[in-house]
Amino acid sequence: MPSALAHPTYRVLLTGQVVSLVGTGLTTVALGLLAYDMAGRDAGLVLGTVFAIKMVAYVVLAPVAAAVVHARPTGRVLVGADLVRVVAVAGLPLVDRTWHVYALVLVLQAASAVHTPAFAAALPRVLPDDRRYTQALSASRVAEDLEMVAAPLLAALLLLVLPSSALFWGTAAGFAASAALLLRVRLPAPVAAGDAPAPDGGGVRRRAGRGIALLARTPALRPVLALDLAVAAAGAFVLVQTVVLARTTLGLGEDGAAALLGAVGAGSVLVALVLPRVLGHVPEGRLLLTGAAVAAAGCALVPAALAAPGPASAAVAVAALWVAVGAGWSAAETPVPRILRRHVADTDLPAVLAAQFSLSHACWLVTYPLVGWLGTVLGLGAVALVCAALAGGATIAAALLLRRAGAAAPGRAAAVAASDA
């Protein structure tokens, strides 16, 4: 069977995604440098506000944005979002007030809240075959993980010969290139049941809530919400506390902290690469639960790893656990769009993907500050156990919900009929 890369439209989409991700990574580095130039010692406060704005934009705006653009051609939506990002990023090196930065970041992340779910909804229409669609999901996951490594390295190289403001121009060029690539393809429109035109679905408020309502009332989709919390609990610990753990507990330098974060990405990439083949032999539900359980176990074993004799042994043990957390994270998250696609009508898929995007980031919005605050009042081992308990509890809830959904085992047609009733 041909691979996803054999499809010319998908090759363009993937290239645009990679270019866009590189631009996003450059923006992250550039914002840190801009914050320090503008606020000095208070740069952390500025960056914290920037990241909070990002998460709030994703949580609040994604369903609303999907409702607003639901009737627009997907290609135009993606191109428009990229062009808005070009303008927002190009304005960042020109501002001299922190509130200007916050306003432009809000515009930037609002456009991303439009672009990401719309891109995700386009993939199954371009690649209706399950195998090639799974390959596309794996490729997107690999691209996202490699972006975390490649973008900072590219930024470091560019900073050797260019001022930091040039990173913003590079990012704007990346988004512009993504828009230019998307103009070259024509994306298929959603097909309603019976090939009838897609219904309008009511006003913006009703359409914005439809995706969340479908997630909540469709038995096969409820486990996804629990898995989002499991992933966020384990992921927040490794992302928030790795630097502290590396520097204060393991006595590593900055390169050691970066290596540990790289271990998370390595585990995620490894699973993403083998995922299409694994899903040919392992049921999705079992893979999702196994991934969440592995991520939870990785956090639960942190105290034992820190108790290993000698800092070198402890560092190796923690790195191994971080690989496991990354692998579990990827296994529990990457196949989720396959489930959404199977149990939701094509015309509702953009709304459901936007809702899942929003609710998953709501979990991160809770776990990020929770892990950070607990780190100030508890030891790292205790924080890891709290995160493991939260991730484990969410995994058990997902297992129970999957079992309940399996009792009915609705097919796509039945689920679609129920959602439209």
C-alpha cells in the first residue's frame, strides 16, 4: 500500500507544517530574548504571562474560531491564519512596551488556534485510508518533537551572524512560506451524510459548543478527555521540573538539563515512528491506556531513580524514565484523531478537533501551575508521586469509560446518527 508521502497534496501539507513549526520554535527563542531586553530580571514574569496568554487563547478561542470559520474553505482558513501570524510576528521586533508584546502574542496564538484544528481536520479528508492517515499522524508527531530540538539549534546558528530581531523575520518568512505552499493545493470540503450540503448548524455560540457536547455525550469519545488529563499530569512534571531536577538534585549543567528534555522527545519520536505498524496489530484502546500507564509509571519511579547510588547512576535512571514518559505520552496522544474521526460525522470533525484541542490545553493550563507550585512546597520526589497519582487516576477513569463504551461498541454510522438526533 502506498505511503502517505506518495500523496502530492499531503506532501505539500507536511512541508508547510514543518516550515510553520520551525518558525514557531524560532519565535519561542526570540520571545525569550525580547523579554530579557525589555524587562531584564523581570523577563520571567513577561514570559510567564506570554505562555499564559498562549494557553488561554487555545482554551477559549479554538472552539469559537472553529465555529466562526466552519463554512469557509479549509485552504482559505489555513492561508488566512498563516497571513495573520505573519503580521503578528513581524510586528514583535518593532514594539517597545510589554503590553504591545502581549497583544501581538494574543493575535498570534488566536491565529494558531484557528490553524491547528483546521489542519488536523483536513488530513483525514486528504488521506481517507486509515493506514495512510495513521502515517500522517505519526509524521506530524515526529515533526512536532523534532521542532523542539531543531528550532533552538537553528536559532543558535542564526544568532551567530544575525541580531535576535532577525529571528522574528525568519519566523514571519516561515509562516509566509507555509501560506504560499497551501495556495498550491485544493483541499476537499467536508462531506455531509448522503452527500448533502453541510448544514449551517445554528449560530456561532451553538456551533462553538457542539464539539464539546459531542465529546461529552459520545461514549467512545469520553475516554479521550481522561487521557488528556493523564498526559498533561505526567508531561507537566517533566517539562516544568526537569531543569530544577537536573541542576539542583543531579548536579548537571545546562547541557544535562537539555539532554534530559531531549530524552523525552526521543521516546516520543521512537513511538511515533513505529505507531502505524503497531496499530495494525494492537487495538487503539489498549495502546492509549498502555501509553498513559507508562507515562504515569515513569513519574511514580522518579523517587527510586533519585535514590540510585551516585549522581551518574541517578541521571541515567532519570533519563531512562524520561524516555518512557515521552514514549507513553506519544502512544496516548497520537492516535486520538483516529478515534475522533471514526465516531464523528465529517461535517462535525473540525468542531470536535477544535474542542479536543481546547480541552486538552485546559488540562495543561491546570497542571502547569499546579506542578510549579507544588515544587515550591514539596520535594521533587513527592511532586512526581502526586503527578503519577493524578495520571494514574485519569488512566483508570479512561479504562472504565472505554469498557462502558465497548459495551455498546457503536460504529461510525451509529455514532453519527446519534450525534445528529
